[in-house]
Amino acid sequence: MNAIIYVFSGTGNTMRICSLYKEEFEKCGVETTLYPVRSDMTALPNSEEYDYVGFAYPIHAFNAPEIMLSLAEAINPASKRFFIVKSSGEPLKLNNVSSLRFIGILEKKGYVLQSEYHYVMPYNMIFRHTDREALKMWKTAQALSAVEAREVLAGVEHKLPRVFLGRFLAMLFRIEQVAMRINGRFFKVQYDQCILCRKCEKACPTSNIHIDDKGKFSFGKNCIMCTRCSFHCPTDAFKIGILNSWRVNGAYPLDSPIDEDAPEPKHHHGWYCKKAYERYYAEAREKVEAGKRQ
């Protein structure tokens, strides 16, 4: 048995979760390929060659990223059941609508949705979660994904509840895709901080960053605002246009131990979606515990 997950991951959160799926699948004897999605789709793996097919992405403005819609258009037609893994920085129910257009494109090609899962991971834009919050999200995803990966293998159907006027709201927020292409033209690099490591140019999934022989940067029209460039810049040299006040730089220490007994740090985002986070963690604990009893 084998599986493939077509993964678009901006700063790495979604790929981390898919790595958990891969680990769990392979514990069950299912060889698993994680295929990183880029704008060049001339050599996509054929989904027909796999027993399990998944798609994974971070939610962008309550929608699947534009690059995932392009993937859905480019992938081979097939009569395959598929699953979706997606991540975002907040557990709002409006995130449930993010896959509607993506699913619609695939269904026209013969694919059938089996299950869809949403994981909360630390923001790479808007504001920076505390390290303690980020670790809690990651530990929750680790525990929850182990249960849900096995659901996928067992053929369990899991559909996220639809939201009233969800399709209309998703369509409204889709303006973000056009706006980010424009905003990407206004990226700037602080040359006095840049060390010309070229990590941003190599990592950009749409090949939107170009650095000439003299070290001068230019930006094209294909930015999808994944913030991979600015988030992973080792010297924090990027300014991301009109959204620069939302810029977050540097990976979260998700693999480092944090004192769980330390007092909760005071920060001005503690109120943000508080009830939604509490509900997410409570439902995750309940599902993990139920999984242990099975």
C-alpha cells in the first residue's frame, strides 16, 4: 500500500503536520510520499499510482492558496477518494469554507472527498504567538494527527461543518489572491542587513524573487504571500509591502522544551479568539482520549 500527499507549505507548519501523517501511515505499513507543491507543475506525480491521495495547505484568507487551485486544475483526472489536511493560526469555523472551490475543481475531475482535517499552528503573519502557545499548538497537532491519520487509512468519512453563507464569504475573501500579487511587487530588502545567502530566492515556491549578479533584488507578479522569504530570512531583512506591520520573522522553537509550569506571559493578544482556541483544544483532547479507548 502507498500514499501521496501533495503539500504546499508556506513557512513549514503544514509540512510538519504532513510529516506526522507520513510517520503514522508508515507505522501502518503504508509507504508515503510528501510532494512539495511549486508553481512548476509540469511533472506532477500521477495520483492513480497511489492507494491514498491527500492534499495539504495553509489557509490564506479563508481560502486555499492560489497555488493549490492551480494544482487542482493541473492534476490528472482520476476516480479517487482523497483527504485534505489544512492549517491556520486560528480555529475559526469560517476556515471550514477554505476548501470549497478546491474540492469543486477536483470533483469535476472525478475525485471524491473522503475527509478533511484542520489543525491550528502558530501564525507566520499578523502577530507572533508566544513560544508557550506555539508549543501547545504543536503538541495538540501531534496527538490529534495520530488519531486522524488512522481514520484516513480506515476510510472514515470526516467532513467539516459548513458555514452559513460560507461559499459567498470565501468568494469575497478571494480578492486576497489578486491583492497579494500586487503587494508582492512592493517587497523591499534592507541591503545593509542582507547577507546575500539567497535562501529566499531558492525557497520561493513561485520563483517570484530574482537576485542579479550585483546582488540587486527584483520581485515579479506571482507572489502568493506565503511569507516563506521574510519568515526564514536569517537577518530579518525583508519588508513585505503594505502588510509589513504584520510581519513575523524566525521559526518557533517547537522542538525545544518549555517550562509548562511557568506563569502565562502577559501579552496583548491573549484575548484573541480566546473561546475558539479553548473549544479547539477541548475538542482535540476529547478526540484523542476517545482514540485511546478504541
